[in-house]
Amino acid sequence: MVMDMGRDAVQETVELDYRPTARDFSSALWARRKVTWAVRHLVGAVAVGALTYALLASDGDIDLPTLLLLCYFALGLVLLPRLQGRGMMRAADVNGPCRTTVTDAGVTIRGEHITVTQGWGARPVYRETPELFVLFSDDEKARCLTLLPKHGLTDPSDADRLRAILDRHIRRV
């Protein structure tokens, strides 16, 4: 008796052709904020600072430097992903257009000057946004990420196939 242990199974493949944009990276950084605790602590600190300032201002004691500092941090929370996204895009632009292949074995990204192959253990967590799928490392700050932009898919139904592959191998957050 011969048993098929899945060795002859056909692997599903999804391919993406794209050139990363600053918007892709900014969207990935926004998605990262929802995955990590570090940013939540920063947002909480700004909220506590704003509440403290509001309580002080209600007594008529308005401190202009404190107000400016709170505005600076609040503005930074909003603008930082966009600014970081532009910087990341400039660094990634050296590799030119990307061709990414996602299979049951993992993700392979090919650029003009680099080829990177990642098994599922390298990025065991993902989050989907309207623009892309973002794969994250499993450390508490999600320091490493991999972008799979939806504008790189040749057919809209490929998004469902890609989601199915990701759901089989890694955890959605």
C-alpha cells in the first residue's frame, strides 16, 4: 500500500510585480502601530500629557512650552510614518522593480541587485490593509517587515489566493 504524504501536491503560487512606493511603506508603518505595544505606550503617554495639560489649563495656568511640546509629539505621531516611509522607499529604490513569489514554502523577493528568500518562520505574523499585506517579525517591536502590495497583483482574485496562503502558514493580527 502506497500512501501519498502530500509530496506530489501542487504548490499554490502567487506572483507580484511592483515598484515599492512611499505610500506602501507608510501604510506598512501604520499597520505596524497596531501590531506593537511600543507605539501604544507612546500614544498613551501623549494622551496622558494632553489630559494633564487640559487639567492645568482649566485652572488658568497655561504653560506655553508644555503646550508646544505636546503639539510637537502629537504632530510627530501623525507625520512620522509618512516621513519614515519616504526614507525607506529611497533605500529600497536602489533595488528597482520587485518580482515577489509567494508559495507554500515562503516568500522570495527578486530585485535588480538582490534576491531574498524567507521561510514562514522569519515573518510569522501578518496584517492586511486596503493597500497591502504586511508580514512582520515576531519580536515585540516587529522590527522587520515584508511588504506585499496589492497593486503588484495581476488579477484582483490573486488577493484571495494570497490571503489563503498566508492564513495557512502564519497568524493574522
